[in-house]
Amino acid sequence: MVIIAFSEKTSKILPRIICRRFKHCAPIVPAGRYMVLYQFCAPGHVTKIPLNMSGIRRLRANGWQFMYVPCDPPRNFDQHAFSCVDLSKRALGMRALHVQTPDRLFKHLCR
């Protein structure tokens, strides 16, 4: 299972201009007793943040929304990502070229 977390807040300027609702996304992958949030920082640089259920509740309290997708992430999906959307699509094994923004990814997964 992969959890994709969506946020309406971002520190980057371009998503603030382009995206209407969601401006950032991040995949969360179970790893034993904990989960790992893969936070995209810059092209080629991804930070792994360990989470437990209280961390998920904290994110939800800060406005993050979650979408649960029943699939197994490929190995080393976090390498060479160009954006948070690219990182999330790699975690899901998606190849949808028309999905380029977090808002579009959310709409695509809702279908």
C-alpha cells in the first residue's frame, strides 16, 4: 500500500501560481512498524522522514489530505525525481504523462 499525502501549502513559487487546490504531494510507504514520508526537496534530493500514526494525525491536523492506493512501490523509486508529482507517480508505478501537478494527480487518483 502507498499513501499519497496532499497539501494546499508549499514554499515553492511555481506551484502557488499554477495549482488551484493542492500545491504539494508526498508518498508515504509502510516500512515495518513505521511509515516513511518521502519529502521532495530539490531535483535529485529526497528526504526520508519516519512517521507513526501520531505523525499522520499531526499532518491531517495541519490540513494534509490522504489517498490510500493498494499497490507496492518499486525499489529505489525516490532516485532522480524531478518534482513531488514525479516522485509520487514513481511510487505508484504510474506513467500518465498528462499528470504534472499535485491537483491533477489528486483528480486522476479519484477516478
